[in-house]
Amino acid sequence: MPHIRTQSEQSFLIRAIDAFQRKIMVIDPNHIILSANQLACDSFEENIIGKNCYEVFHQFTSPCKDCPLDEVMRTGKPALKDSNNNALDLLSETCRYFCPMIKSDEIDGVVLLDFGIPILEGLEEKLHQSNAFLKNLILSSVDAVLAVDKKGRIIIFNEAASEISGYTREEAINDVDIRDVYPSDGAREIMKVLRSEDYGGAGKLKDYKVDIVRKDGTILPISVNAALVYDGDREVASIGFFKDLRDEIRIKNELEKAQVQILQSEKMASLGKLAAGVAHQLNNPLGGITLFTKLVLEEYDLEEAAREDLSRILRDAERCRDTVKELLEFARQTRHMMRPNDINRAISRTLFLLENQTLFHNIDIIKQLTPGLPPAHSDVQQLNHVFMNIILNAADAMEGRGALTVITSQSDDKQYVVVTIEDTGPGIPEDVLPHIFEPFYTTKEEGKGTGLGLSLVYGIVQNHGGTIVANTGTDGTTFTIQLPVSK
């Protein structure tokens, strides 16, 4: 038998409902608010009694599409929803409980309890733990993580992103726009690519190479994996994972440089074999010419004109023999060995091999070799390659006409032997000069490169503990090489 409340009980119950610090309302099957506690009434500027719930809550003119009240009326079971009438989840900020009011086995209304916050036990703590875990996951990533909203404002920026970009997290989030991170119109181009089908599918970007601008203005090459972030069907942000490519590019360049050095070594080995064959084929007939010319000069009483002709033959034969000897020594492949070497002799040997070539016939070679220089700690064969490369480049720049000056001296602190090679060519353009020692950089036509290339020349001098510097002007170019004195 149902309990019949006295007037006093009813009064206390009404006061208790009004004292309850959560909104409570009674809504009839036609969506009209029949009653509400004091907190619910005070939450709205106008009187809500007698008005439709969809008008009060959502400013609609007709019932909501997925109205929980209709669901309760239809099923006879309570419903738990958020403020948008969606099923409750971990991200819900409100919780509305709809309970049917049953009289004589019929539902004649619904009680709405609006809790304003999730009421499931531990939900807030679980949400906090979930957010903290995701935050730590992003911040501890070894790759730079950067997320931006649709307006280009940075909303996520981890420590690795700070290391790559030079910006602190506070600077990035408060002061930096994503358009500041990419050069020129790079940010717009990235978003265009991200929305295309060509790089991992629309909304995804995989291993895309691009440059970014660091805080100090320097350009940094990176690889980026990125994705668009959606809330339902609505695009709300984009997130990118950046990888610094500087070490990868450096290693690649070193490998390519090593490959060039290996090819050069193979080329020089082949030249050594060729020189040995040439020496074998020429030394015997040259030896015979030299021997028999000397015998004729010693054994026969000849006219002066004949003796002069034979003496010239002897001199030319001896010069050919010396040239073959120098070529063989120059190209001979032995294990690189650092030892005290006479730089004047190394320079003289290189010039000896080159000065009679056709390219040098109209070039004045001026040697200013300081006598008595201390030996330099060096590998003479590698230095021969250095000197030959620079001298050939100079002759090529002068197009076979001009003056080539080679000067040797000692530095003021007596720690280095200094080799200066000057030409009277047109000089090196200002925009080219900073790049001449870079691997694979050339302004020559394909097939016209000579020697090791200036990048390898630079590497050889560096490996000797020395320095090489180029200076240029309209009256020519000067290379200055410093090599440590042998201790």
C-alpha cells in the first residue's frame, strides 16, 4: 500500500529538493517543464515553468532529434546523457539523468537531474590520468612533436621540438605562428600536400622532406610525418612528427666523399700500372740511346757540329729518362706514410711534370722557393696531388696564358711551412668562392674536371693538420696552404 505523505512531509520534501545543489526538473510527455527546484529556476534569467525543455536548453523550436525524454517514454527505462543528448563518455563535462515517473503503470512525466559534472565513480581521476599519460607520451618523444589548430596557432610543442627549432615551449605556444616555422609559403604548401592523395593518402603525410627555419634564422632539413586531426567529420588541427636530417645528410656526404676517394685510388692504381709499363717499354731503348751516344762522343773524333747534335740527343734522352722516372714515382701506389718531407722538392717535382705540357707553353712559371725550409710532416704523394690539382686549375682558369707564381716560406710563428700559388686568371666569382671546397661542387662542364677536386684537396690538407684558404680578385686567385713543420 503506497505511503500517504502528510502536509508536513510534503513541505520538508519540497525544501529538501530546493536545497539539493543540483538542478532537478519534472517534464511531461509533451516536453513541457512542469516543475523545477530552486537551483534550476535560478539558473535561467526567465521563468522556465510551462516552457518546452528544448526551447530552454537548446533554443530550438521543436524537439531534439535524439531526445532522451522520448527515449525514456518509449522504453520506460532511465537514460544517462551529456548536455548534447549524446551517450556519456570519458570526455563528457555534464551528466543528465532522465528517470521515468510512473503512475497506474503509465509514464506521465520524466524527472531530469542535471549534475553538471560526471557522476561515475573515479571518472574525473581516470580522465586526469589519461590526459597526463598522453601528455608525457608526447613530451618524452625522441622525435619533435608539433600540433597546430586551424588558425596556425601552436598547441602542442615538446622538448625535442624545442631542441630542433631553438624556441622554448612557452615561446612557441604564446608567440610563434606555424607560418614562422617554414620558409616562404612552406606552411601552406605542407597543408596542400597533407590534403592530397600523393604522400600516404589524404590527411596523412609520410617521410616528407622539407626545410624549417630555426629561431636564429638558420635553415634546418627535416623529415616529417603528419596527419590531420578530426572531431567527428570536422577538421580541427594537424600534428607533425619531425626528424632532424643533419646527421643523416652528413653521413651520406661522407660516404659519397669516401666513394670518390676510393674511385680516385683505383684510378691512381691504374695509372701506376700504366706508368710501370711505360717505364719498362721506354727505359731500355732510352738506356741504349744514352749509352751509345756517350760511347760515340768518347770514342770518335767528331766535328763540332756533330758533337753538338749528339750532345743534344743525349740531353733529351736523359730528360726523357728523368720524366719517366718522375712519372713512375708520382703514380706509384704505396701505403700513405707521414714523414718529414722537403716541400720545395715536392713542388719542383710537380712543376717538372707539368711545365712541358701544351697547356703551359704560354704560361710564365715563376718559382720563389725559400731555401733551407724545415721539412713538413706530410705524405708527399698526397701533397703532389694537392699541388698538381691547384696548378692545373690555375692553368685552366688562365686558358693557357698568363703567369703562375709559386712561393714557399715559413709562418711567422715558425710552426708551418707555407705554400702560396698565385695565378693571373679572371678570379673566382663571389657567389662561388664560399662553395669551392664543398664535395661535388663544380662550375666546369661535365667531363672537364681535373685531379682530386678541391673538396678532396681540402680534406688532404685538413688530414695533415694544415689549412688551405682561397682569396680572389679581378687580377687572379691565390691559394695559401699551411702545413705543420715536422717535430
